[in-house]
Amino acid sequence: MPELMGREEFRAALEKAIAGNTANKSGFSKAWATGTLSRDHLARWAENHYHYVGPFADYLSYIYAKFPENMTDAKDFMLQNMWEEEIGGDRHTDLLIRFAEACGTNRERVEDPDNMCATTRALQSWCYSVAMREDPLVAVAGLVVGLESQVPSIYRRQTPMLREKYGFTDEEVEFFDLHIVSDEIHGERGYQIVLTYADTVEMQQRCLKICEIGAQMRLMYTDGLLREYVKRDLSDEDHEMLVAV
């Protein structure tokens, strides 16, 4: 029978749930970090990624609406996160489209939902489902801790290659630079909300499970990009190397 964990133990358990399923393990992420992808592959990533992160403020709005009034810090975090995504400077999706155009695609293709692959649709649908149906604290664990907190570690591996191998300019990769900083802050605030308010054994276990599932969903989404767009361009040997754990 699980027991109520202290903050340090609970945080370590949340981090372990992500570490076992991090998107950095995906062959697509490995191919990006080693410069194996082409600009065409990166364009397909951008066309898909738009439909995962584009509605992020929508996901957060459903969570915001369900938090009780006495959890002011949690509501304020949701609101600030939404504001940063949409109107706190350059809209994040516009920065993503700028990168996509530098890869050779265009806004029309990026915004067209028909350019999503199946695993992208699954991740987007899961995010909406969690935001709309789960307890708001559980939803924060899934979407902010399980998904958003991974971003800095992913982009720190990928962004240097965008400059060094592909020759993108600072302006073209601003989407990544911004999220290395902002999502580190968002992820930490998500952790603090979960650590503070998950104060029963049941709630801690629910948060742990949804955090694990969130990481699995992002890994599945990223693996899907490799299968859909990259595998056909790789030798069998290269593919086996990239998907090896």
C-alpha cells in the first residue's frame, strides 16, 4: 500500500516517471541531435508540432477554469502561461512558423490539420482530454510536468545542431531559444503546484501516473515522426542505431 510521500521523495518519483519515457530516447530526437535529419524532415516536424503546441493555451484555459478560487497561485500560473503563449511578445506559434518557413514549408501547410500524422493527432487529443476531464491538479502533472518540463532538455540537445549543421540564424531558431528558458520556468512552477497541493496518497499516485503517461505520449508522438517521415530515408543499419535504447 503506497504511503504519503514527502516533497523530496515525491519530486524524485515524478522525475523518475519522466526519465523512463523521455522523448530524448526517441530515434527522431537522436537523429536531430546528431545532424542526421534533412531540412525536409525538420519541416515535417514543424508542421506536426504546430498542432500539438498551437492549442496549448486552450488546454491551459480548461485547467484554469477548474481550479478553485482558493488556489490563487495555481490559477495565476495558468493565466501567465497562457498570456506568454499568445500575447506576451511574439506569439509562440508565429515563431514556430518562422522556423518552418526557413525549413522550406509555409504557413498554409503548417496550419493545415491534414498534415498531422496519427501520433500527433493522438497527442493533441490526449492533451484536450486531460485538460477537460481530469482534476486540474492531475492535468497540471500531465501537461506541465509530464510534457512541458521536458522541453529544455530536448531543445538544449537539438538547438546547437540547428546553428552548427544546418546554418539557421538566431532569428530562425528563436522558438527554441525562447522555450529553453520559458519552459524551464513553467516546468518548475508546475512541479511546485503539484508538490504543494497533491497532499493525499491518492492524489500523489494519480499525479505520478498521469505524469508517466504524459511522457509516454510525447515519446510516442516523436517516435511516430521517425516512422512517418524519416525511416524511408535511412539505411536499415542507421534506423536500428537510432531506435536502440
